[in-house]
Amino acid sequence: MDQAARNMRAAAGFILYYLLCLGAIVFVLQNRILPWPFHGTGTLSRVWLNVGVYLPVLLMAAISLAWLGSEGMRVRDAFAWRKIHWLFYIGLVVSVADSVYLFTFNRFPLHAYTFWPPVLLLSAMNAAAEETFYRLVIYRLTKRLIKHSWMANLVQSVIYAIPHLWIGGPQMVVFAFIYGLILGMIVEKNDSVVPAMICHFCIDIGNIGLPLLIMLP
């Protein structure tokens, strides 16, 4: 089997795996087998329970790294951050500004500081899982298949944005697509997924953390 065929097989295999994971998540949530982990809750124990609910998604993302290893790509290199490109600072400012904006204009009372540890942990878990799925595995497999960074970035951004239609509607899809493009460029310019994870974590503090911190009536 030539290299092009192997690249196609790896990409097709991973997309099938990704769709199975996404389908399993949708099935579990729609049938209320498990709760949506980012919904607000009234008790600290429920927030910690949400951390446990999200663990399988993190595991799915970790397993997805096997596709890179099977294609001879060194996974460790993707997490090494040897140079800092200025685009990272732009992404960081945008991410932090979005969370600051959400907290600044929030008019609801928030839970005490004891809620922050699981909120930060959930934000970090989501950032790690999504960056592994989209900006690392999908991006690298696509780039190896079609040989163009800009096209690989476009593909991963589209795939990243689509699930957000179910989460937040068309407006969320547009926002996720643009943000996915920015994160993809950050990964490409910094030659590492770590700076994208940092940016993603910062924006998740507002988009994931705030709903969990709001005190329900």
C-alpha cells in the first residue's frame, strides 16, 4: 500500500471513530442517561459529578492520538512548545477578553469560591479534549492527506463548528468556525497544540465556567 492510500485509510478510520464518539455522546445526552456536564447546578457535589461525566470524552480524545502514532507521527512533538509566535498573544487576548466580557455583564449571583476548582478542571478538560480532536488529530491527518495547511485548517474548523449547531444554534456555529480557524493558525505558527489549549482554556472559563457558577433560583 502506497503512502497516499495509507494516509486516506488513517483519515477515514479516524473520521469513523470521531462520528461514533459524537453519536455516542448525543445518544447518552438526548436519552438523559447522563446529564449535560455544562449546565448550571445548585450544589457543589453536582459540579464535581459533571467532572466525572466528562471523563469519557477526555478518554476518547486520548485514544484518538493512536491515529497519529499509527502514521508514524510523534505525539510528543505535538505537545512540545519550542517557539512562541505573536499570533498566540492575539488568541490569548481574544480568549481572555471574551471570558471577561461574559463575567462583566453577568447579572446573576455566583456561587462561592469552592465552586472554582471543578469549574477550572472542567474548562481544562474540555480544552484538552477538543484541541486534541480538532487542532491536533484532524488537522494533522488532513494536512498529511491534502498537503495544504490552509485547507487542513479549514477542514478542522468546519468539523469543529458543526456540533455547536446542536449546542448553541447558527450564531454559535459561526463563532466556533472563526475561533477554530484562529486556533488552527496558532497551532501551525507555534508548531504545538499547547498554546491553543491555553487559549481554549481561557475562553472556556467564561463559556463553560460561568453557567456552572451562576446560582440557580
